[in-house]
Amino acid sequence: MNAQYLQSPVELDQREVLRRAADAVAAGGTLLVVLHAGWPSWQTEPPFDHPFPTLRGVLDELALPEAGWTVETLETVRRTSESPDGTEGFRDDNVWRLRRTGD
């Protein structure tokens, strides 16, 4: 199961979407989640108010049973990001890869 960049200026219950995605993962399967960790480095004025998730915060919200899941990846990665006017910069993304070990 894959959930990528669920941030939006319209209301979206991220926690519910991610919980449903986790529920859909079969034993031995993987839940891969990637969400922006903040605005791009070149963004001087945020286009809308948005609380960015933390690595630990998403795990806590999912409240997955430790006996049934293994955290394989829990990290922030930086990638290059270019603004619409060509300004070079970077953007950090949070990555979670969780494997369901069984029920």
C-alpha cells in the first residue's frame, strides 16, 4: 500500500486515510508513506497554513500494534526542488516504510 503527499489546502483527514491504508495491508505486506516535512527552501511565504507531520507523530497517530508491524524505514530525505521561476533549492520529505508481520 502506498500513500504519497497527502498534503492539501482543502481539508483532508490524513490520519483516517493512513489508518485505512494500514488496515488494507496484508500480512507480509508493506505500507509506504511519503509526506512533505516542510515547505521548499525557496518558499518565502507559505501559500496556506499547514502543520507538517513529524516522523514520530505519524507513527503515534497510526497506533499500530508493535507485535504486528516492523518499522523498516523512518527517515527524512532531502531532494532538489526548483521554484516556478527557476530558483534552485531543496525540499525535505518524511518517509515511513512499515511491514505488517501478521495479526
